[in-house]
Amino acid sequence: MRLVEIKEGKARIFIPDPKEYEKNGKFDPSWAPVFYNPRMTFNRDISVIAVSVISPKSIIDALAASGIRGIRYYLESNSPIEEIIFNDKSKVAVDLIRKNVEVNGVKVAKITNRDANSLLYEVITDYVDIDPFGSPSPFILSSVNAVKNGGHVAYTATDLAPLEGSAKKSCKRKYDVNNSKLSFSKEVGIRVLLSKIVREAAILEKAVEPIFAFYNDYYYRLIIRVTRGAKKADESIEKLGYFYECEKCGFSGSSKDPIEKCPRCGNKVKISGPVWLGKINDDSFVHKMMDYLQNFSYIKNFEAISILLHKILQENKYPPGYYNLEFIASKYKINVPAREKIIECLGEASQTHFSSKGIKTSKSFDEILECMKTLANKV
Ligand SMILES: C[S@@+](CC[C@H](N)C(=O)[O-])C[C@H]1O[C@@H](n2cnc3c(N)ncnc32)[C@H](O)[C@@H]1O
């Protein structure tokens, strides 16, 4: 395997030379013997900042591939990390991790060549990172099991089709959620993932609190805090419910139990659930990330991260779900007014990072419609 050296953040790592695995001039990171995807740099940049805020003493990079994530946590997070377990079931990956750990002087590394699940049932740590191909579902129970009381787990999910309701059967299999493709499916997806995590954690009498969650490019990233206690686990479950959306009048909302008819026009609704209906971001955690970000002016995505964190804080004020302006406009056969104008008209409203067509607000559907119609008439 020919290697090339690349730089990401403060790490210099060796990866398989992509040129060797090109097919017809194209390259997909999954074609190389060890996975490294530069499109995930944003995910790793922002995770380095989150880990700095969390400040864990021990970390498990359970699906480590080249080791880039754990290495960057060691080199770049503000906190003194005492142990990082780098794990991958691939022997080739583990050999490369060994090299990369040495090159970057990671003094606290333990490297294992195990199935992540069997490893996670044997260890106890402050922070687990689950960054799989596709769905993190197979690793939820074991990762929640592996963290101490008050510990954290971070998940990446790239299986958007089931999470957003395009692949319904797959969503039922992997997340045990009856999902429909709703006009605000980008936000539904992360709430489907959280719903599964909450229910899996409850088996272990652990409660889950999301502290940081976002959507970017082709994946979700979610960080949860896990606490022990059957009662607390029950309280987490209480925050599950259902989204509905009316195909006729476009009205949408959430309810504790599934409903069949639109509360506005009486038509049949599409539903998705059970989904997490609590907050998905913790304001004080996001504020701390903004403060810490100032120490990371060297990272590639500094500006983009700052924009995302500001958006998240704005949208975190509003109830779950967003309004897809194109969807509503199509129902009423009106032009889509500029998003900023609608936000201005409503007053209490914000953009959402989930969609450039969406707004979040605590105002009613009819108030939104009124603003949209008034503005559309002015166009
Ligand atoms: C998407 S890659 C990880 C990427 C890496 N975290 C990064 O930031 O570049 C997923 C890795 O998980 C490993 N893997 C898949 N299933 C596994 C399992 N059950 N146990 C341990 N490793 C596994 C694969 O060999 C692959 O290296």
C-alpha cells in the first residue's frame, strides 16, 4: 500500500494514496484499504472544539480508520487527555493507526484490533466516538454502556435515506420508527436517531440529553450526555412523540400520541414517530463552543463553524420542526417570498441550518400563511 502524507488541523497523517484506488478517474474513500474522507474535515474540526469543551480524560475512538479523529483530539483539544483507545476491526487500519500515532507523538494511545461492540462492553470511559459507514445503530447500546455517569457519546450518521423517511422499511428496521417523508425531513432525521438512542439507553436505565446536534453536507453529527437512573431514563422517554403533516392544507405539528386527522382541516395526515421532541442543542454548551472557537483560528472551517453555531443558537429558541416555505407556498399556489422578509414579518422567527427553505417560529401556521400571502402579493 503506497502512502501519502496529508495535514489536517495540527495532525500530519499517512493515508493510502487515493491515486492507487481511482476507477475511471474517480475516487471514493471507501475504495481504499483504510478510510479517510476529506469531506468529513468539517465534522472533525467541530468535534475537536466540542471535545475541548467536554474535556474528557479518557476517549475511545471506536471506529478509528486512520486514527485522524483521536489524534486531532489529543493534539488540539485544550484538555489534558490521559488515555485514548484507537480501535478498528481492520488489521490494515490498525497498522496505519500505529504509524500515525507515532508520527504525531500521541503518548497516551492504546491501539486495539477488535470488533467495536465487544470492546465497548469491556471498557468504561468519559467519551466514545462512533463514526461509522452509514448507520450508528449497531453501536448505540454498547457505546452508551461504555460511558461513565455524566459521560458523552458522539455519533455520525450518513444514512440519510432511512432517517429522513425516504427509505421507510430501512428506518423501521434500524431505528424502529415509522417514518414518513415530511417537508421538514432534515430535522426529523436527527430526531429519529435520538429517539432510537433514548430507547436503547433506557434498556440500561440510562438517560440521554443531547447537547450538540447538526446536519451538514450528507450527514448528521450528534453529541449526547448520558446519566444513570431509571427515573431519569423514563423522563427522557417522556420527551418522545410524533410529528404530523397534512398533505392537503400543509399544516404540521407534533403530538404526544399519533394522530390521524389534521387538527386544522380534518384531512388525513402523514406521521413520523416516535421521535425526540425535546431540545437538540444545549444553549450553554453551544455558547462555550463559541468561546472556545476563538482558540482555533487555524482550522479550515473556522468561519463556517462560527456561522453554524450562531444559527443553532437562534433556532434553538423555537419548538421542534421547521416550516418549509416552498412546500407551504405550493399548497396555496403562491410565490415564495424572501425568507428574511417572512422572518421580519413574523418577528419571533429564525432561519434553520437544516434547510435554506425553512424557518423556525413559535408563531402559528395561520400567521405564517398570512405573512406569506401578504408578501407574495407585493412581489
Ligand atoms: C467511516 S470509517 C471511520 C472514519 C474515521 N473515524 C475518520 O474520522 O476518518 C469506519 C471504520 O470503522 C471500521 N469498522 C466497521 N465496523 C467495525 C466494527 N464492528 N468494529 C470495529 N471497527 C469497525 C472500518 O474498518 C472503518 O475503518
